Amino acid sequence: MKISTRTPRMIITIILVTLTCAVLVTGGNIRGNQGLNKSAAEQRGQEQRVRSKVSKRGFLAGARENEKRLTPRILNPKQAKANGPDPKQAKGSKKEARSPPGSKYGLQPDCFQDDPSRFNLCLDLASKAGSYQSWMEGAFAARDRWQKVILGDTFPKMNSAGSIALKLQARPGLIATTLPPFIDDLYVAIMDGDIVGSHILAQGGPTLAKTNSAGRFLPISGRLILQSSYLAELQVQNALPNLFAHEIGHVLGFGTLFQANGLHSGDPSDSKYIGPYGLAEWRTLGCTGNLPIETDYGEGTAGGHWDEACLDKELMTGIDDDGQEYLSRLTIAAMMDLGYVVNMNMADPFTLDQLSDAQCAVYCPEATGKFSVEAMSTSETYPPAQPTDAFSVEAVSTSETNPPTDSERDAILSVAAAVLQENRMNAPLSLPDDYVYIAGDVVTVYTIDSNGHIHGTTVTWNEVQPYLESSVVVV
């Protein structure tokens, strides 16, 4: 009975306590949220102020300030891993990035497929972290883009096991993780690492080549090393797919193997591309002059790309302007000139409207594009051939790019000299007679200007001779 007489009081007490706690908790949460909201607002304001300072241009300029030394220091992923994980990559990233279906870290599944009916581009991906990273997705996009363009087999299956694998595996930076048991048709190693040098984003190029049954000198392997400290910003700007596509183009031989296959004289001052299929496409486009190779921007960019002022947003010009780059029939035709079987239907639309009507007038008087490509803050570098009202500031859109200054170009050539010298020092002592090691002959170095435009500078061994004495590589 005592229990029954006290039960209502206990129930009332419990209800009152529960209501009191609920009010206190709710009030506490409201007050706490108000404080958090205020803190978040202050934090957002602070972040906004930081973002206004750390813009695309400022971030990269800041990164350059941290790269005072111009002496290159190149670490391959295995050596970098031995030195510990990259704190910039590790910070705040507890979860490992997941690879897309059918893709993974290291050799991709199609590296183990021998299919003579198609062109196979084998990617070997490595990172300082030793695991799959999200930046690798850009490499898959570039691979898929090129595999839709190039169709046919370039070489029969080449066994890479045995002496070749051992000789290349022992050379730092040539292999990302390991060679597949055979190569069909092109092996490309892509990795991130530390390249110390002013505003250097990446470097790479073809490493091994041979002459096929049609007499064309084509690559069988290549590599690309990315500057780890720039990867996050390049991802934010979505610049990696074009960077990978552009570099794979060079690994395939665009610019790097033109001279070896009789498509260009190799003289940086010579603007004439002489490949028959490329010239035919230039005529089909409607142009009656020469298809122009770049002759500006000094050593490297000249001779290895389409002319920037004329073709502007074509993928294989020397400058990535704003992320919109077109893989045109001209570049695909150049691949045909190199000896590849291609699919012209995979070209991006590219018309006379995409050629500057004045800056391209010497090469294509029929060009109709109402724009100019500013090489500097003044128009002295590319004066109109026939000045018209179309070149007033109000009438024409411009894409301002800052070519490297003399000191920046010296830094680029110093890096290129160091890379080529290192590659020559690491050359395999002997290879089968039909294999040619070319990693010490040509390299493409990627930099970024103050406006955030990426420059690709393709440099040959002859061009870096004056920079060899001061170049030191620490591995």
C-alpha cells in the first residue's frame, strides 16, 4: 500500500525533473548554437578574407616564394616514401582515396592484356603516399581520350621481362611501380614527387622508342613526374586532365619526335610543319598558308607545339589558357603523320572562328576569330599584321599570358638540364639493338605564370648545354 500511495508523487517528480532537464538542455543548445553560429560567421569572414588573398594567382605565387632554390632536387616516389609521408597530403585525410571501378594504384588491369586489334596505353601510377590518390583520375581521363583517338597497334607485343626490366627497374624515375610482363603498345609511368625549382609543376617525356615495321620511330615508354605541392591546387582548378592529355601527347611523339620522323626541321626559328596529313587538314579547315609551329617564348616552347597566337586553345599549343583546350583534327592528323592509325571522328570541333583573324593572318588569311592572344601586358610581341578597329580593347577579347622572364626561363632550362643529365647518367648500359633510350634527349617541363596559365616547355639536350655546369641533381 505504501508503494501505491507514493507512486503518483514519484511519477509527478519524474515528469517535473524530465521537463526541467528538457528545458535546460534545449536552452543550452539554443545558447550554444547561437555562440557557434556567431563563431562560424566570424570564421567564414576570416576564411573569406584569406581566400581573397590566396586566390588562384596568389596561391601559386605563394608556392613559388617557398621554392627559392633553383637547383633541382628530384625524388622518385620510392625514395620519397622512405623519407616519410608528405605532411601536406596526410594532414586531415584519414580516409584513403578510392579508385574508380576498373582502376587502381600501380599497373592498370589492361597492362596485362595483349590486344593487337587496338592501341593500348598502359598506365603505371605511383604516389609519395604509396596508395591511390584522387589526382590520378585525371590520368584515366587523358588515357581514355587518347585511346579513342589512336586505334591501331603500333608494335607487336614486346616482352619487358628479363634484362630490359632489370635494367630499367634499377634506374630511378623511369618506372612508377614495376614494368608489366610485356608492353602493348605504350607504357607510361606517372608519379608525384619533389621537384625543387621556381614555379615548376611537372616534367616528363618519352623514355624508350624503336622503329616499327612501317619505318616510323615511335615511343614504347614514357613518364611524367608531378610536383606534389601543386597537386591540390591543380585539382581545384580542374587543370590535371588537360595537363595529362597534353603530356601524353608529347610522350606519343607530338613535338618530341617530329624531327626524328621528318615532320619538322628541329630549328626553333622554323615555323613550318611539313607533315602531309597535318597540312591536308589545315587546307580542309580553309587555311591557305603554312601550318604554324611555335617560334616564340624562347627555347623549349618554340619548335615543340602549335603556334599559340594562331591556334590559341588547341590542346597542343604551349600554353593552357583557361582550362578549355580542344584536341582538333590538326593534332590527330599530326599523330597520323607520326605513324599512328587514328580516328578523326573523335576530334573536338575546331573552326576558322577559333583562329585569330589578325595574329594568324600570315598562316591563315581566312581566319575569322575576333580575339588576340596577349603575350605580355603590351601588344609589342604580337602586333596586328594589318591594324583594324577589331583590335581595339573594346572590340576584342584577350587572353593574357605571361611568358617566362629571363630568370624564369633560366630556371626552367636549369631544371631541364638537370633532368636530362640525370637521365643520361641513368641510361641502361645496353639494350636490344632496336630499342633506343631517348629520356636524355628531350623533356617537357611545365610551369605556371602569374595569371595561372600553364606553360609546357619542350627542351632538347642541345638546348641545355650552357646550363649543365651549374646543374646539380640530388637524388
